[in-house]
Amino acid sequence: MKTHLLVAASLLGIAASLAQAETIVIGDKIAVKETQAKLPTRGMSMKSVESRHGEPRQRHAAVGKPPITRWDYDGFSVYFENHLVVHAVAHETP
């Protein structure tokens, strides 16, 4: 189990460093593929994301320390630490 978590964390780190990539989890496997979606980039402020992409469909309350907040848009979700983007994830389309 620890090996799976270590591999997953490593792959997510690699995925976060790729410029417009999509992280897909299927069962216990993680895959990364390029996406054409214009996702917010790491380090963008909440204000910048909102001015570029509009009002999110749903805002989730911050959890944990440091506080992590999620905003859901049609087609992707954005994760913030405090007020800065740490990751954006494209939703899989059927």
C-alpha cells in the first residue's frame, strides 16, 4: 500500500510539472495525457482565475492546514493553497 501511495505521489508530482496535462485515475493506476483545455496555471491567484474563467460552478470550503480550496468549473477543477493555484485537473469527457 505504501508503495502505491509513493508511486501515486511521484506521478502526481510529474503531472503537476507538465504544462497542460490531464491526470487520470482508473482503479489504482494513474495516467497522464495532454489536454487541449486552457487550465489555470500554478501560482495564479484566485482573482486571476475568476477574471479569466468566470464564476465557478461550485466553490468548496477550505480544508486542512495549509487551507486547500477547490473550485469546480464545467470541464475542470482548480485547487488552491491559500489563494494561489497549486493544481488544475481536467475532467474526463465521455
